[in-house]
Amino acid sequence: MTSSISPPESRISFLPPDVPDAASTPALGKAARSPKPASRVTVDQGPRPALDARPPPGTPLPPEGVDRPARTPAPPANARFTGLPQLADVTSGAQVLGPGSQGEGLRAVQAALLDMGFALHGGADGRHGPHTARALRNFQLHASRTFPAVLPTGALDAATLRALDALAPAPGTRGQTRGLPSAFFDGQQVRVVVALREHRTFLFDTRGQLVDIFPNATGAAASPTRTGLKVVRTKLDQLATEAAGARLWNDRHVFGVRMLDLSWADGRHSGEELHGTNAPSFLGTDVSHGCIRHSNEAVRVLHDALSVGDRVAVVEHVDDPNLGVPRPVA
């Protein structure tokens, strides 16, 4: 798209700008870690072995009054988390890593969350602060759908580490081993799935294979991002995106460097867009006025990958019942 394209007024949401009030915006630290091109995205490799050492069915229990041997939790199996005493303590239940915690085990967990597409402003620094708590909570909201013992506390406990051990990709790769959304919504193939509660955007290729996962920020409680099937209506390059920001909100950078305007699948205007951001520290939160923000690096990838007419599914969770096995489309 050339810089000569100026989107019609009707294609841009006229809600208040998709940024928080300046008074409530903390000073930004160093830039958020940019999504790296996926050298290999891990896909579902089937069930993993049980993470605890249960006796085989039919094994008799010791009689009452006889001491039963204590069950020792199995250590992490993912090479990301092995050989780290701090995580061994978490696995055993001897330690929970919360605010103020720091160490190499926590750094390994942060790196895994980043490679799985969870927002962590400031990167893997080995310190548990507000951004780490947010990333862990978003992961816990995702993992609790299949690991009921996981609670959205924002702290790293044994249940959360077991779930992360099972879901994180191998060292040096991005993606997720299982628990991924389907690339079909109500029988129609989609290129993007936006999972609101965990604040992640999944990009698929035209064959339905996962390309990468990016953190996002979505609508606040008073202006939620609406779920359902949408399509890319218009693509704006950097010049057009900045012009829209300057024209609508007197801020050239309010929409970042790219924008993809969305309509509902039936053609109705949705007033929502996929776009970049000038406030990357707010990724991973419910803070927008309905639009779906991404880092400027991520929105460039989305803009280049998608075409007008491509479908975008917006769901609360990746196990949404509308996501499923492909069915013939009339």
C-alpha cells in the first residue's frame, strides 16, 4: 500500500484514542523484546508422560500403621528448566517465586514465557516484578483450561511450573507443544486467532500451520473487544497509519506503524482494528478501547502476512467451542 492511500473516515474507529491517559501512563523502560522470526515453531507432539511418579494400577498400598514412602515430585523434563536448583525447590513445593524473587530459574521461566508469546516488558531479567506477575497470570489463565490445579496468582508455584514444563517449546524455539487453538472457526479457515483472556495473537499460514504467537493488549472493561468472526477490510502502511493518528487524535504514533481495519464476517463495520502501539509496556492488559494492539515489530509481520478478506477469529479462550475441526464451507 502506498502512502497515497488515505482510509475513509468510516473505516477508522471514532472512539477515544487507544492509549491510556498520560497521567496514568508510567514512564517506559527499555523497549520490549521484539518478536524474533520463528526458526522453528513447535507443534503438538502428542501426550507427554505423567509428571508425577504414580504407582501402576493394581499396586497394593502398605497396610495401615506402616509408613508409606513419600512421593517425590518428578523434576522438570523440558531442558529449559533442568539443572536449576531454584526450580527444583519450586517443583518440590519448598519455594514459591513471587514479588521480589530473583534467580536463574526465574530467568529461564521468563524466557519460556517470551518464546510462547506472552508479554514481558523488559525481557528476561531474572527478577519478579509487575511485568513478570502479569506474564505469569496470563499464562496461568491459559494453562488452567487443561491444568485445573493452576490458579491465576501471578506467582510461580509447583502447579504452574508443571504446566509450563509440559507446554513450553524446547530451548531455542518459539511456539508451544500443545494446547494451541484450531485454525478453523465455525468451519471456516482463519489466518489469525486472538485469545483475549491470555492476551495472545496466533498467526497461521494459508495451510493452517502456526507461524508465530504475539502478545497483545485488548479492550478495557468499559470498551471490550467483541468476540466473533471478522475479516481484514483495509490494510494501512506506516504513512497512512500515522496520517490517521494525526488526523483523528493529533498524534502520529497513536496507532503504531501499521493498521489492519476489521469488519464483521457479514460485512458490517466493527470499529476495531489490529494495530501497533506507542505504549508497549501495556501489552498483556485490558486497556484499549476495543482495538487489538501489538508491538510495532509484531504488527509489521501481521500486516505483511495478511491480505484483505482474510478471516480473524476473536475468542475468550483457545478452547472456544467455535474453534474446531474443519467442516465443509458452503
